[in-house]
Amino acid sequence: MADSGTETPSIAYKVFTFEDERKNARESLCVSIPEVLDPQFGMYVWPCAVVLAQYLWMHREELRGKKMLELSAGVSLPGVVAARCGAVVILSDAADRPACLENCRRSCEANDLSDVPVVGVSWGEISPDLVLLPELDVILGSDVFYDPEDFEDVLVTVFFLLRKNPKAEFWTTYQVRSADWSIEVLLHRWNLSCIEVQLDQFNADTPELAGSNLPGNHSIQMMKITLKTEDAGQKAIHRASP
Ligand SMILES: C[S@@+](CC[C@H](N)C(=O)[O-])C[C@H]1O[C@@H](n2cnc3c(N)ncnc32)[C@H](O)[C@@H]1O
């Protein structure tokens, strides 16, 4: 459903505190995410976003300078955490959802991120904004597989971006809402590979994360999706040839 984005929204700020006690010194990062009191999908933080943000936080030393696009960012918790950890981030949401794009901008403002571009990218649409995106290392997507009718369109966009950036990876968290849903056939159709990242590898296997009980008892999983190796290889050869 498209939104008009014309009404003044009622906003509440939710604070997430990511902590890491693996080293001698305790490190932490606090981000504040403005949520809109509205039943639409992209107006508040979803449990998957906290899990993906936790992954980014626990890998923060590898993020510095990485070029990242968050797809369907909504209120943008993962993208904001990545940017605060030194990644070069672009946020996006559906081009026909100005209120969601405004949420992305508001989240940046709330976290003193003045140089994060926000663009409209709609699943399955090869628009000028999508085509003109700069080079990327990582694409982020939290809770983008929530309606099976859209799964292929999401993967078409991911495939387009990975073909353009053959070494890039799509890091995505999803909530298991039905045991019948699977993207396996679609991954095969679009020549994509997938590995699962276990939540206990980044201390996300708990009902509470970053001071939030959003993950709760939801069954959340994380995947990294890449182009199938031979495709990545062909593209690399293609690029290297004169
Ligand atoms: C379940 S919410 C997840 C939001 C955010 N990533 C999170 O995890 O908190 C789904 C997101 O998909 C976006 N979305 C819906 N339809 C879309 C489309 N056709 N193209 C791109 N994004 C879309 C919504 O605006 C919303 O931000």
C-alpha cells in the first residue's frame, strides 16, 4: 500500500544500547530510533532489525569504510548502527512510501548522521535510482521476506545489485512466520547461494538484545546471500577483459 506522507506523525523515540564485553574494556553504542505510531510496516523497529543490528555491532571492526545499502529500511536501525560503526551507508525504502523514506531521514537526524543519502528503491523495479547507485560491498535487509507474494521481487532487486557488484553480499534477517514458506527455489532460479549465520555466533540467541525485548520468542534467522560462484567469476572475468 502506498502512503501519502502528508500528515504530521506522532513520534516516540526508542533507545537501543549495544554492548560488547568480549574485550577487557567494555564497549557500547547507543542509538535512538524515532518510531511513528502508525500501523504501517515501515514505521517502527521489527525484531529482525535488532538481530541484524546486533550482527553489525559485533562485526563493527570490519565495517569501517564498507559501502552498504539498506533495502526497505523503515526506521533504519541496522543502517544507523552500521553508519555509527564507520560504514558508508545509503538507506532506502519503497519509492512510493514517502513516509518511510522520511523515517529513514528522521533516524539519521536522531543519531547525528548528516551525510547518509536516502533513496527510493522498490522491489522488482529497475528504476533510475537503483541503476545509479554507487558501488556496494554489502546490502542489508531486515524482515523483507514477510509476504511470499513479494519474495521473488525482493530477490530480483538483490540479484540486480549483486550482478552489478559481484563480490557484494546480501545480509538479511527474517522471521519464520510459516514453516511452508521458503526461498530455496527462487534462490536457485536467480542463481544465488545462501549460507545461514547462527545467532549464537554473535550473541543474538537471547529474547532480549540491546536492552530491547523485541526479539522475544520470535524465531529469527540470518542468511548471507551471494551470486553463485561461477556467475561471480564470469562477471569478474567480463569486467577484467578490455
Ligand atoms: C516488516 S517492515 C521491516 C522494516 C525494517 N527493515 C525493520 O526490520 O525494522 C518491511 C519494510 O518493507 C518496506 N516495503 C514494503 N513494500 C516494499 C516494496 N515494494 N519495495 C521496497 N520496500 C518495501 C516497507 O516500507 C517496510 O519498511
